[in-house]
Amino acid sequence: MRMNSCVRAAVSGVAILTVGAGLSPAAAADKATGPPGLGRYHGQSVDWHDCTLGPDDTTGKRLDAAGAQCADLTVPLDYGDPGGRTVTVAVSRLRATDRAHRVGPLLLNNGGPGGPSLEMPVTVGETMGKVAGKYDLIGMDPRFVGRSTPLDCGWDIGSMVFSAGADRAGYERSVARQRDLAERCKRTNGDVLPYVSTRNTARDMDVVRAALGAKRISYLGYSYGSYLGEVYTELFPGRTDRMVLDGVIDPARYSQTLLADATGANERALRAWAAWTAARHDTYGLGATTGAVLATVRHIQEAAADKPLRVGDFRVDEHSLPVVYFGGLGGDRDENRAVLADMTRTLERAADREHVEPGPILSEVLTSLTTEAGSHEGSVQAAILCGDVATRRGTESYWRNIQAARDKAPFAAPLAYNISACEFWDAPAEKPTVVDNDVPALLVNATGDTRTTYPGARRMRDQWSKSRLITLPGANQHGVYGDYGNACTDRRVNAYLATGKLPHRDVTCHA
């Protein structure tokens, strides 16, 4: 899951798009020879238009300013019934400027699950520099995400990821919350939940490929986006060109407790942040030693467990507080650590029962995490993950795992091993994808990644023998290319995207 600050409408049918330019030869061929029943989707004309939807649409304005265009493509809700109900998938395109050396479309995914990706042609294009001119950069909000046909379960909190808390009573509250989230989704969106899955998003990607008139696509996916890319290679062999997976998920470890492997990494990242903060005690006043800063964090946690902290209009309880830190530990650059230290100063005062108001960043985090404002993204996040891998394990199994790991990982274990809404979800409509192929790809991972752990990237590298792995040692960073400011990594990825040639061997880029 790619989360820099925190873990981030009924579905309506839409008619097939029929306006725009005529079909390219590749699209026409795809329409004629594509899977039965999908020809009208593969061969649809794309109506490109301005991206801005209104005066407050910052994403659309940024896309328009960069010269991008947007469109809505129609896809079947159920690929087993392509003649039935349809939904739309929102895409953006920043066209190649170096037409003489054009490679083709580069599809982009920002992770999540449930994260919007429409703006990525602008952000990724800045990192790619001149190489971007060789590609049509394609942002795509996956089905039910962002501007695509929406899904919202009407939750009163904004995330399915939260901590079990300090004791059995807290865990029981977690169980009740997760059961409620699942029941709300069934009640409000039960008719579409079977079709919210990574496999269907990968199928949507192939419709985008065909509608763009391309025989193959290149792909850049972060975090969950790495898993989406892996699934695409399995469902559509031979249809990928250049692939970059950053923050690599081992598909064999993809489950409803996806974060369990990262408990150790998060404990180490918390301690590293505490050491950084202690060295700046004169600035933050949170403790002059690593232990003192960690004691401050424990004080905040204990206060939240006793009674929710009042932070402006927000209430921060023992379940949501660890997620604030979990989000803040996704990067170890000074600016990331400073943001978490500033938030901790506010939370410490709240723990002392002082009147405090959140700063802009903390306010944004708490709005998404603790109010219905985050319901849409949280709903889709749950629907995708549970639609992929939900299994009934029994509520006691989570509690046992939390207790077994709590001594070694007191901060991370109650969050990473906690029960999720997937425990109360209907079984997935399709079996989880077994990725059993070997495609050329460039993998990128930091050794201290707090979401998608480095051992998982190593396992994926071993499985895909034709791939190469760029390692960033010693960094507590989730998402490296373009996010971390590491010139070596950015240069190596850009060289691969420019030439299509992987490094001769794995690469180490020092932080």
C-alpha cells in the first residue's frame, strides 16, 4: 500500500463512447480478433477533452496546464457478461512529443489499493525528463476509484486499516468496526462488489491498451500497482513492453494481512525517526534521546487509549493514532520526518489535555482517517483487497497473532496483524491470481521499505529471472523513483525506459 500521509454513490451504467476519431489499424485489428464480446470495448473511439471539471479541480487544472487531455472509457462491469452492465474508467494522456522515437503508451498506477492515478502523467513526466517525450503517458483511475464510476459504502471513518489497540476490549471494538464496514458495503454496493478486483482492473487496462491502438503497453506501478502489473502479465502474456515495478509486492504474500511482513521494518523506522528527532530536541522538544522520544510516543498512545484525544474538531482514539505514525514512517527524508515531529508536538499537547488545533497536514490526515470524508477511498480499498483475497480465518486467529508479535513489535503488531473487513466479506468471485511467468522488468525497492518489504522484492526478482533489481540500502522509504530524490535510481530507471535495455546485473544505488 502506497500511503505518504495515511491510508487514503451508487454505480451507474454508461453508454459506449462513439464520438472521436476513427479507429487506428491496430485498434481495428484488435476489435476484429479480440476476445468474444469485447470487440466493441476494444474498438471504441476515445473522446479526448479538457481535464478540468470545475473551479476547485486542482488535478484537472494541473493536467490541462501540462497539455494533457482526459477521457472516459467504457468497460463491462462483469467480463463474464460483456453484453451487460457497464462502468467507466477515467484516463488521462500526455502525448509523446518525440514522435520520431515514440515507444508507445506508458500506463501509470500510484498504488493503494484505491489510489487515484489520473494526475501521474504530470508528476512522472517531471521525473522522466526528456525520456517522457518518447511516450504517451497514461494516467488511469482504476474502476470505482477517483473519477471512474464511483463506489462509496457510506462509512463514518475513512480507512479499513486501524490498530487493534492496547487490550482485548480495544480488539473487540476493532472487530465490531470491521464487521460494520463490511455490512455497509454489502448493503449499499452488494451488486457490484463481486466485480471490484485486481483481475478486473487488469482487464480494464487491456481495454485501454486496445482502445489506444497499441499491441503492447509499457507500465510503471508503485506498491499495490506492482501487484496490478504482475497480475496483468499473467492474464495478458506478451502484451507488456517496458515494465517498472517500484515497491514490489511478492504476489504469493498478497493477503488481507498484507502489512504483517512489515512489522519489523516499521519498528525500525519508528526508532530511526525517534533518533533523528532526539538530535533536534532544541527544535521539537520531544526528548533528547531516542528512548525519550519513544517514551513521548508511548505517552500519547496511552492517553488515546484512556480517552480519545481532542485535536480541534477531531477525536483521535487508540485505533486511529498508530495509523498517523504508520503514514509518517513511509519516508525518511528530513522533510518527512519533520512533518511527523510537528504532528507529534501537537498530539503530545492533546495527550496532556491541552486545547490544540491541527496544522494543515495533520488536519488533512485526520479528515481522511477519522471522518466520512475518506469513505470513498477507504471503501474502494477494502473492496479491492477483499474482492481479491478475503478468507474466513476466525476472529480469534488475529488476536493470537497480535499477542504473539506484540512484545517484539508493540507499535506495529496491533495494526499490521489486526482483523480487517475481509474477515466478513463474501468469498472472492475468482481465485487469487497465481503469477507464474518470467517477464523482463526493472524492480526497485529500498531495504527499509515500511510497506512492501525488501525480502518480497528479492523473491519476485528470483521468480522473474529476466528481471533486474535496483536496491536502495539503508533507506526507510516506500516508493523510490521520483519520490526520494535518489539520482542513481532515477537515472537507471530513465535509461531503461529510454532504451528498453535492462542493466546487465542487479544494481545498488546508495541513499
